Amino acid sequence: MTGKKARTVAAAFAASAFAASFVAAAVFADEPYVAYDYDWWAETYPVQNGYIVDRVTTGADLKIDGGLRNPSDLFIYDKTGEIYIADTGNSRLVICDSDFQNVREMKAFRYGEDFRLDSEKIGERTSLNRPQGVFVTEDGNGETVIYIADHDNARVLACYENGDVWMEYTRPSSDLYDSGVTFNPKKVIVDNAGNVYICIKSITRGAVMFSEDGLFNGYYGANRVEKTFNAMLNYFLKFILTREQMERRTRPVPVEFSNFTIDKDNFIYTVTEAKSADLDVLKKLDPAGRNVFAKQGYDDMIWGDFNSPYVHGKSYKSSIVDVAVDGKGDIFLMDATSGKIFQYSYEGELMFIFGGIGEQKGLFKTPNAVETYNDKVYVLDGVKNSVTVYKLTEFGILVNEAMGLFNRGLYAESRGPWEEILRRDANYYMAYIGMGNALLSLGEFKESLDYFYMHSRGGYNRAFKDFRIDFIRRNFNNFLVAIFAVIVVLTVLSKLLKRRKKKKALATAAK
């Protein structure tokens, strides 16, 4: 009991002393950034690094003509481990293996024999113009298919590895698509059914959705409207003003999401880059476009930094520009403001924060894409023209092992790793929650309360409820004996009182 409370006090003390320890931590850290986490009060405190820089590869290192110039997107194809880079400034795709070897480019394309839209185009040549997004999957025949968001050509190309184009997704002619809105694809993803989702920054109604054959299917996953004063005023005015008067008022519109990804279970994750947005910064959408996180009660969740740094009279709020999801369901968010990567478990628990803005290895100027592959994290910098690869530290491997067991509901099995994590770093917040759940699953309710205290309100409430039920169950016989004893005592006392009253009444009558 005393040791566990001491660890809690140590964590709280570390949080309050974070500012004083920041410089010292930077001196002794192996990386150019200080890893930190957030406690119960949303205060920062230092923790061990979960990731360290494995390598940094620049455009010059790729030994390809022109290197990289203002690249916009990064995609790693899980099936082969190949890396695809949208080299925007050079209007091409750069492709290499996971070791950044066997480098090749794709910039010239041909409308193939099976081009589905216009037979007259078959055999014609075409090229890219400042592509900003890339997605790779396979078709029903197992062939690799590459989708390219060809931004300045106002289209998405779908082609095979040999450059043969079999589909071209362009501006819809449907009345549902506003005639005043441009069609400049920024990002593209494809689900298991072949549906194509295109992110266009000028559109606030969600992703533009096409069938595999190019049929426009409407919009998908629009953000909600922020509850601003103007939005609330319009709600009340609609009961007073006429339709014509309401149409003349400015209508609030949702903020468009800026990027997205799709996981192996076909859930689509969208992120909103706008610093003014507090709603729907990160969403997890099911095939019907419903936000799973909202249904799970994550509406008040803060993604990215809890506290906005305030420097030279200006507040720097997180600006989430990209999202990646690994095979375990862990979520990685790229914050362009701070240059940091935030790793969350699939249930939204913050695991690690790493990276930053700067010139050193492991720091960025303009990070704009994040990907994961084989427990490594890849970050593209559009100004440094480089890809930084992070790998797990020993501590990070331990946390990932514990979180993997934790998220599969194997709480008892995760106890050992959580204990080792706390032995190495008594500040690590999630370890207390993990230990609390492990002890709760083993029926050690009182001990679990000590770990949940000041770390998880929900966990503490569950543990206290189970502790109370267990206490009653274990002492049920004692309670019965006590109740029976009380009844006997009350019965005896009642009879004695009656007898005493009777004697007193007889004595009074005798007088």
C-alpha cells in the first residue's frame, strides 16, 4: 500500500516539477526531443522515450534524378513493404523497398486496353501534374493497383504497376456536386468493396465517393457543424423569420476534414487540420459513415496536445494533418504545429508522444504524412524532402506488449509487463490503469483501488463497486449472525421492558 501510494505521489511530483526537469531531461536524452505524457490534471510530466530515430533518408540518398521536391504523401503497401511517395514538386511517384533500395519512378502513363471510360483514349499517353496523394491495394485478380490523387490535373488515376490506366475519376456531372466547387483531389483511399473516397479540401460535405466503375455515389462522413453563437442564433431565428429571410442569413457549415486512412477492418479514420476546429478532429467511421468514437462517448476527447503552447503572444494549437493505423489498431496522429507524433491505442488511450520541430535528426520542418510498418513509424517532411523512420525502444516494446494484452482483454496476463514498466518508469500513466485492470480481473479489488486512484475515475468506480460486492459476499455469514444477534437482543430487551412496565403497573395498583 505504502509503496503504491509513493509511486502515485512520485508521478504527481514529477508533473509539478516538469518545467524544472525539462532542461536536465534534454541533456541526458538520447533523442533531440523530451518524451512526455499527461496526468489526471492534464499536466505534462516526463516519461521514457518509446521511439528513437532508426534512420533518416533524404531525396539525395534515394539516388534518383532530381531527388525529392516538396513531397506531399507517403504510403506503405503492407503486402510488399514497398514505399510510395507522392513527389509533388517533380510530378511523379517515387517507389522503393522498405530499406529505401530498388528505387524507381512513375511519371508516364498509358490508357490501357481495359480502360473503362473512353475507348478512343486507349493507347494515349498521359502524365501527372503535382500529385498529392497515393493509395495502393490489389484487385480481385491479386494484381497491384495504384490510385493517384493527381491534384492539378483534377483527377484520380487508377493504374497497374506497369503504368496502364484502367480508370480515371474526374469531376462528377451530377447535380449533387456543386457547380461552383473545384475538383482537385488531395488524398484518396479505397475500401474492400472497391469504393473510392477522395478528399478535396474545398468540399465541406465529406469525401467524394465513387463506385469502382466511376459512378458518383455522393458524399461520405461530413464533419458536424460547430456549435458557434451564429449557429445557435440561426436555430432560434428559424422559428421567427420567414424562409426568404433565413436564406439571406449566413449559414454555418462544417469544417472540411483534411486527410484520412482506412484500416484492415474497413473503418475510415478522418482528421481535421483547421486549428479553429474542436469538433471531429479525429473520427472513426463505419461503412455507413457513422462516427464510432462519438457513439463511444469520445466527443470531449482532446486529440493532440492538451495544452496549447503560448510563445511571443501567440497560441500554438495542434493541427492534425495526417493519421495512420497499424495492424494492432493503434492510431498515430501527425501534428504539424509541434512536429509531434501522438500514438493512441485503438480505444483512445495515449501511449507515446515523440518528434518535434527543428533541424536535428528526429525533428521536422513541415511534417505532412505519417505511416507505420512492422512496428516502425515513417514520417515525411515536405520541406526537408526526407523520410524519418522511428523504431521502438526496449521500453516501447514493453509498453506495446502490455497494451496488446490489455486491449485483447487479457488483463491478468498483462500484469507482469505492467509491473516491469512501473519498475522502469514510475511516471508512466497507463501502467497504473493497466495494473488496476489486471488486479481487478484477478479479484484483488482493494489493491486495484490503489492503482486506479487519481488515474482512472471509471476504473476506480468499477473497482469500488466490485470491492463492495465482494466485501458483502465474504462477510455475508457474519452479517447474518450480527443481524440475528441484534434481533435476539432487541427481543430480549423488549420482553424485559414489558416485564418491567408490568411490575411497575402492579406496584402502582397496590398503592
